[in-house]
Amino acid sequence: MRKLTITAALIGLLGAAAPLWAHHSAAMFDFTQNRWSEGVVKDIRVINPHMTLTLVVSDAKGTHDIAFEGHSVNNFYRAGWRPHMVNVGDKIRVRYNPRKDGLDGGFVNGFVTAQGREVAFRVPGNESSSSSTGTADRSGQ
């Protein structure tokens, strides 16, 4: 009976951990494309394992929230980000790699603060993502 209980507990732990592994995969993002979105920061959390950002945007779909995720705290610091550079209520521009499933949002690879300061991340295999002067799509679509 004890062996069965331990086995069931291990299976439960492994099953619960599987979604965590999947969540931290970047396979859901198309790193061959860059898009831009502009909006007002509703929430930003630059914490490990990765940042999350919610923007309130107004576009052809109306006014709605778009959720993004991005790099770790270490990568944010290396790119030049510092605490309070982006705050709730700021209007910012976000450059991101879109989701492959076509839903709104994506992986943040750069942004321009309300004060006009750009913070950019290099995306392996996509050299245009490291600078706003590259071939990134600025249409916001």
C-alpha cells in the first residue's frame, strides 16, 4: 500500500510539473517576425523567470488588454532597463515577436519608454530585432 501511495504521489508531481516546463518554452513565439504595439501600461512585472507586461491598446478591435512576456531580470538589466523606467500608466511602444497561434501578444524584444528611451534585446537568428533602425515591422499589427 505504501509503495502504491508513493508511486501515485510521484506521478501526480510529474504531471503537475509538465505544464510548468511547457510554459517556459519559447516555442509559441515566431522569432522571425517583429511587430510593434503602442498602449498604456496596465501591469508590468520584471521578475524571474521572465517579465510580464499588460498593455491597454486601442486598435481596430477596440480598446482591450494585450498580455506580453519577455526576458529574465538579468537580460533586462543587460539591455539597459532599470526599475521604474516603465510604470503603470505610462504610454509606451513595445516591439515583440508575435504568438504563432495568431492571438494577440507575444515575446517582448524591445520597447520605447514614455520618455523616448529605447531598450532593445538581441533575438538570436533575427538581427533586425536589436535596433529600431532595422527592418522591424513598425505597423503595430
